[in-house]
Amino acid sequence: MAHSQDQLTALETALAKGEKRVTFGDKTVEYRTVEELQSAIETVKRDLHDQAVASGLWPKAPRQIRVTTSKGF
């Protein structure tokens, strides 16, 4: 599922206020525990990062090329 920055902001705002109910758009979700809310935040962050990598906005890990030489003695 594609997440948006607005959803992440709503989740983080709810966590900062100590609320367990989050509303974005026309949907409302009530989390049972703070840990469940934190897990949702991590999931959205991971998804946003994956979207950025897939679209080319965030570079992937750099490729490493190692060159070794010797004189052959």
C-alpha cells in the first residue's frame, strides 16, 4: 500500500499528543497501544523510503568496485 507524507505527519502528531486515534482523509484508525502506533509509524517510514528509492529520488546503496593488482612475482 502506498503511504503519503501526510499520513506519516498525522501518525507522528497523534503520538506526540498521546492520542491513539488518527484521522487522515475520510478514514479514522484507533490503535490499541502506543507500541502499535509506533509500529505503524515505522511501517509508513519504511514504505516512504522504498517509494523514494524506486522513483530515483533517494539513491540506492553505492556500488563498490575493488581493483587489486600485483606484479606477479
